[in-house]
Amino acid sequence: MAATVILQPAGRCSWDEPVRIAVRGLAPRQPVTLRASLRDEKGALFRAQARYRADAGGLLDLERAPALGGSFTGLEPMGLLWALEPEKPLVRFVKRDVQTPFAVELEVLDGHEPDAGRVLASLLAGHGFAVLALAYFRFEDLPEYLDDMHLEYFEEAVDFMLQHPKVKGPNVGLLGFSKGGDLCLSMASFLKGITATVLINSCVANTIVALHYKDMIVPSLGSDIGRCTINESGLWNFLDMWDNPLEERNYPSIIPLERAQGPFLFIVGMDDHNWRSDFYAQIAAERLQAHGKDRPQIIYYPGTGHCIEPPYFPPCRASVHTLLNQAVFYGGEPKAQSRAQVDAWQQIQTFFHKHLNGKKSVQSSKI
């Protein structure tokens, strides 16, 4: 069934009247991008777009569905109009002939932008690194949802890379974001052959599900979804959901990163609304120092939220969380976040070149 855009009132309407926009005929929970564009009387082009997800019945109603990113976020039924921006800077929207209507073009595009993790992997490959982007759920024959995690699966991936003829070796590096970050911490702590690990807004404890390796179990850090809040735009904030890893009952969930062979780089968004990334990085630093190890490199980015994307990607301030299936607010101020993404990408390359290729030049953060 083809998707159909529904407007109420249909046809012409006055600019001072709200328009109800809906899309019918989508697949259940389908991710889509809505784009609006129009030209003013002087021919100047104005555009806006936002990412959404249809409901279980395949309906997208902008009066009920929050925008997950793009020109705006949150519940903004008229956002595709008030967020219109000129293609060229410093152009004001002009209307002199009030007897002729504006024609607004609405498009419904399938999907959102590519997964940032895969894009980072391909970008690193473009700079001479042999890269494996490892999926661990919701891909082909992998589980649909996270269940107990087994580190042997990730150990096989490390062994595969080390034995591959195009991998220089003798060691590999890891790059992890969010939940993928604490998995990388566990890999660096328990597996051999890993000498450089980059963590982007990651927790120092194991999260969400228990982690198994041989006869060992690392439990998940405690959490309480009842501590979550919902902002005025209908977006969830999970910042207070997680327990404090430093409370005695949560000690078993802390990953023993002092066992790692190589150094760490922690990239931290100071406006992360998913979890307390700056606090977790400090725990890691203090734990390494207490065990006589070098402190990790930590780069803090003010005004930057949870989702630090590849350089020049549109900053993602909200989206439907992959695990929780809820519209989640991630934080970040667009301009600061955009600059952080560019700088973080340079820092990641410098770190890996230094610790995997032996290049000694270190680039300091410009932010």
C-alpha cells in the first residue's frame, strides 16, 4: 500500500490557521523523513525536514508523533512550516501579493540517515585502517533484542581480525559508542590483542544485560525506569535512570579496565542526557590511577549531547531509542555539537595512528 499524505483542511488554507499533517499507509514503526519546501515571490528557496517513526498501525500523525531530529525536535505539529530556512543565508521570507497562495511541497522519504557507527567504520577504512563493524543484535540471524551477552562472540571477531591477511597487527583497536562503549571496555579488559580503545559517551559499568565470559559473569548496573522524566515535547530523559556504580551494591558491575593492555580515549559530551558520561570517565581515570596505570585521555565537549556523530552529520538531539523503543532526548546544542563532531573525528584518528601505527604526533583538541 502506497503512503498517502493527509492534510486538514485539504487544499487551500489561511497562513494563520494550523494544518494537520498525517501520513497513512506506512509500515508499522517505519522510520521516515518529512521534508517541506517552498519558494517565495523572489524565488528564494526555503526548506525544513524532520525525522519521525510511524505508529504500530502504520500511521504518522504530527499532532501525536514527536519529531526525532532534523530542523526541530519534539511534538511540533506545525514545525515543517515555522522551521523553514532559506537555502541562502540572510534571506528574509517575503510575501507582497496577498491574493496569491504559497505552494508548499511536502515529501515523505523512507528511512533516516545511515547508522553513525557504520559510517565511522567506513571513514576509518578510508584512512587506511582495516575495520570490522560488528553487529551484535537486530541484524540477520542475530537476536532481535539484547539477552545475556557472551564475550566469546566478540573474542571470535578479534581473532578473525588478527588472522586476516590485510590486518597489519599484531594488535587491534576498538571504537565503541554508548552500550557499544561498555562492551569495548569489557573486550579491552578481558581479551588479548587489544592495545587502543576509544569510548564515545560510554559507561564504566556493564549495562542493560549481564555479560558472560567463560565461568565469569559481570552483572548489569542497576536501573529504575521510574526515575525517568518526560519533557514538554514528549521526549524521554534517561539520565537519572541508572544507579551510581560507586555504590557498594553496584561494584560487581564495574568493568575491571585496569586489566587492559593499552590506553583509552574517552570522548565526553557535557550535555549528555542519556547517562553521566563525564562522571563515568572520571571513575575510569581514578580506577586506573589507583591500580598504578596511566590515566586515560579524556576530551570534554561543552554543549554536546549523547550522539556524537561523524563530522558534518546533522546533530541528533532526539530519536527512537534502539533498545527502549521510546522517543529519547539526547541533548546537545547544534552549533557546539557540530564543532565537537569535527574535532572528535580528528582526535580518534590521531589516537589510533599513535597507538596502532606508531605515529607519535598527537593533535591537541581545538575546543
